[in-house]
Amino acid sequence: FAAVFYGCSSLTSVVIPEGVESITGLAFTDCASLASVTIPASVKSIEDLAFWNCTGLTSITIPEGVESIDPGSFWECGNLTSVTIPNSMKSIGYGAFSGCTKLLNVYCHAQEVPSTGEMVFDDSIYGSATLYVPTNSLENYKAANPWSNFYKIVSEDEAGIALPSATDGIVEVYTLDGQCAADLRKGINIVRMNNGATRKIYVK
């Protein structure tokens, strides 16, 4: 049902169960304390304003399988710094990440550039945020709006993002917001190796 958790200001974490195919419109709007969302691979769409004004979110990983983000889905998530978009993504609606003025890293793994509405990202981030895209799609992103607005567009090869097959020697795992994690999580992980080196590892 739409708006099922609308305004639940004390809600801090959500694990959406496997089998759910859509996160309905306004589902978590104004859940200001929501800091952690786990979305299963069964989800195909995130509907209008689903996470509008969830100011507790600092990062979001949208899993492989999700094909569309509807208008305003993450509008005014003002503390969001990192977004991971899967290869399966086909369309991102109007204003999906508008008002996310602290966004620093956008990891878009879609080989085909997703279609977008207007004002998908806040204009204020283009000079400071980095867009990471598949190496063989780099030129396509540079030629397509709004992706071309990013001042810094980096291929995954250039960014040194490795696949989780090369995990021997990991001694510590951190999330993008600097929290220590027990194991590799979906999306981008920062890891410290036993030789002291630091690497990024991407988990689908």
C-alpha cells in the first residue's frame, strides 16, 4: 500500500523482504531517522516519492534487478552522499535525487545509459560529485544529459574498482561513510589489505 510508513519518524532501519516487486509511492516519506535500507533483488521499481525527505540516509545501494526509479523517489534526502545504480536500471524519473545536495559519489553500473526526466540530480552537485560508469560506456555518458553535467566522470577501470573475486588478504572492510563492516556488502566497499594497501571492491 502507498504511504504505508509515511512519517514514521522513529524508524531507523528497514529490510524489505524478498518477493516484494515494488516499493510503493510515499512508502517511507518523512522517515527522518531512517539510516539503513536493504532492497531485495526481487524489486523492479521504486515508485514516486518513496523515500522523500529521508534525511537520515547517507548511502543507498539499489540492487541488480531494479529497472526504474520514479519521480522524486529520493527527493530531499539531504544527507545522502553515495548512490549505487545497477546495470538493470532503465529509467530514472524527474527529480529522483533533487535536493540531495551532499551527494559526492554516484556509481552507475548500467551499460546502457538510463533514460531520465529533468532535474534528476540537484544542480549544485555537478561540480563536486564524481560519476563512476562502466568503462565501455564512458563516452556515451559524457554525451548524454544529465550525466554529462558531472564535471568528473570516471570509468570503473580508472577508479580501481575491483570485483570481489580478489578478496584474499582483506583485513578490514568499511562502508563508504566510514563505518566498519563485518563483511563485504552490496555496492562499493573500502577495504584494507594485509599489506597496508587500500582498495575499492564492488559487490553486485
